[in-house]
Amino acid sequence: MDKQGNLYTFLYASVMVIVVAAILAFVSVSLDDVQKKNVEVAKKIDLLKSVGINSDAKTAEKLYDERIGNNTKVINMNGEEVEGEAFKIDLTKENRKPAEDRKYPLYICTLDNGDEKLIIPLRGVGLWGPIWGYISLNEDKETIFGATFDHKGETPGLGAEISQDFFEEEFKGKTIFDESGSFTSIKVVKGGLAAGNDHAVDAVTGGTITSNGVQDMLWNGLSGYKEYLKN
Amino acid sequence: MSNKEPLFSAKNRKLITNPLSVQNPITIQVLGICSALAVTAKLEPAIVMSISVIFVLVFANVIISLMRNTIPARIRIIVQLVIVAALVILVDQILKAFAYEVSKQLSVFVGLIITNCIIMGRLEAFALGNKPWQSALDGVGNGAGYGIILVIVAFFRELFGSGTLTLPGLGTLHVIPQIFYDWGYANNGFMILPPMALITVGIIIWVQRSRNKDLVES
């Protein structure tokens, strides 16, 4: 057959595309379970990290079952418990709904000394893409016990610093309600203004937009839990 | 006949060594600059990116070389693109399944291997006209030539920009002692930003050409 002819060219392209598509589809389907598992494990590692439990891909499953397991809740913005499985809720989808229709997942983690910490998942936007995090609260439902943040692709060395320990440490002991009981969230402020302020932390140098993203994420995410936490 | 040629004849060795120096894809041919800017703020992503590019380049070269006598000339670029894209998706899927942490760090850059000019450049310039073994060597050489520059740039950017070195499996090493900071040393945040990658590549090109005058264009 003429290798430069139209028929050969068409046949060649068609066969190639079908073969390549078949290979990729096969790989994608056969690796799907492993990949989903990785995402789940990464989420469990983050959840545990927000209460100060360090785990890795090998230990996360076991620790999660021990500490959190089925001790989860789904609430609405009035603070009432509703149907649903907390771990399966996709916050990105929930955030697109109007606030009153959203489902708010809540995890309760039991520590070694018997203390129970509430873990609230958060999701927002940074400079280049999504950012997310987990905030854990003490039994008083207002003091932050721990926090962990991560991001998809913030600038390394600048916005990406939100996932570093020094930034996460700042949140410990801060409160999200003021003395009169109204919701303040946590502000992420510049220029050392956070010193002595119970409702603010120091922003990341050179990461203004990511820092603002964290602040918005905290405000939007936590305000849905206001009613529940006040009770 | 080339069939009797030893696997690592002088000519074949040159296929690997030339791209590391006098035929370097980044500093001499100035290809693949885009990703050299994007993934070199830290050492670890640069290393993983280099390995991924070597993998894709070697396999793409070999596959195209095996197919070279059957590919219709009019759609050869499309054929190359399909092969490269398929390999990149494979790498991405495998990283997501078996090296999840690393794939999170590289995120979109794995996908961007498709647009790496070096890969299409080598397929078009070498694999279409050479045997699979030579093409594989050419892939290793050019991938490594790209990787070396990436690692050098990332080393200096991370060292001066963050004061750390991040190696796969070892985590982040703080190589600049605290006492330097106490004396007033500060990390240069500018090193983290893309322009400094360009300037670092420029310095490497300058050093290389001043050491080897043959490379200087008249």
C-alpha cells in the first residue's frame, strides 16, 4: 500500500488512536482503586495531623479507625444533625450550594488522655488553585487546638509556606468567638499586628493572596458551624 | 554493518555524553526552558521531573524509532504527539498510584512534559531517522543533559532562596546554620521567583561558553 496515500494515513491514524486509547483506559481503570485509596489516606493523615497525631501512609488507616472511626457527624447551618456520611462529603461541591442547603461534616477525635477534639474541614482558594485545611477545637468549642493546611500549587517558598509548621503553630490557642460570644473567625494579618490578638495570626511573607485565601476560607468555612458551636 | 557495531561503541557513547556538555539541550540548544523555570524552586521536584522526562524521552524515542518506517510523513507530528501524550499520562497515573506525595508536589508539571520542546525535538531530529538502540541512548543523554541543568539550577535556587535542600527520601535539610541568620544573613526571596531561574540558566550558559570557546557563536 502507498505509505503516503490518504487511505493508509487514515487507517494508520485510526488504528493508532484506538490502540493508545485502549492502553490508557486499561491503565486508568486498573490503577483507579489504588489512586482513590491514596486520596483517602492523605485525607486521614491531614485529619490526624490537625490534632497533633503524626501518621504516614502505613499507619494512617489504623490510627484513624482508633481515634475517629465512625465518630463523625453531619450538620446543617442551624446546628442540627442531618443524614450523611461525613468522610464522603465533597466540600468543593458543598461550597457551591447556598449556605442553608450545605452539609457540614464534623469529626470527633479521641486523644490518648480521653479528650475529645472537634475537627472541622475547610476548603478555599489561594493564588493559583485550591487550598484546604483542618482545624481542631477544644471541648469549649471555641479555642483552637491545632490546625493543618495544604495547597495544590501555591508558590514554593511564598504562599506554599502555609503548609509549614511555623504557620500552623500560630493557630494554637486562638479563639474564634470574642468575649461577647459573637463569631470572629481568625484573621490572617500583616506586620506583626497579630501579637497579643486572640483572633488573628501573622500572615506569610510574600504570600499575601494565599494568606487572604486562608482568612476567607476560615471565615466561610467556620461560619457554617457557628450555631452548632455556640450550643 | 551497524549490526556488528558494539552496543557502546565510541559513536554510541557520544550520543549520551554530547547532550551532557557540548550539545546540552538547555544551555546550547535552549530547549525546555519553560519547565526549567517552573520546577526548580526546590531540589526534589527538579529531580523527580528529570527522572520523568528521561523516562518519557527514552520510551518515546524507542517507540517512534520502531515505527519510523511506517509513519506517514504528513501526520508524523501528530503521531509523535499522541505517543508522547500517552506516555505522560502513564507516568502521571503511575505516580498518582505509587508515589502519591511526589505527584502532589509536581501536580500540573507532569502534564506539561508533553509541551517540553526537547521531547518533540529529539523525536523529530533523531528518532525518526535512527535505530531503536541509538534512539534510546539519545533519549538517556538528552534527558540527563536536561536533568543536570535542572538540578544545578534548583540547587542554587533552593540554597539561596530558602536556605534548605530537599532531597527525595531525606526530606528538607536545613543546610545554612542558624548562626548565620543570627549574624544577619537573610534568604534571598527573589531566588524563589521564576526570573532568577532564567538568570541562573544564563550564568550557567556564560560559564560553559567561557570555558569552551568553540561554543561561542561568531
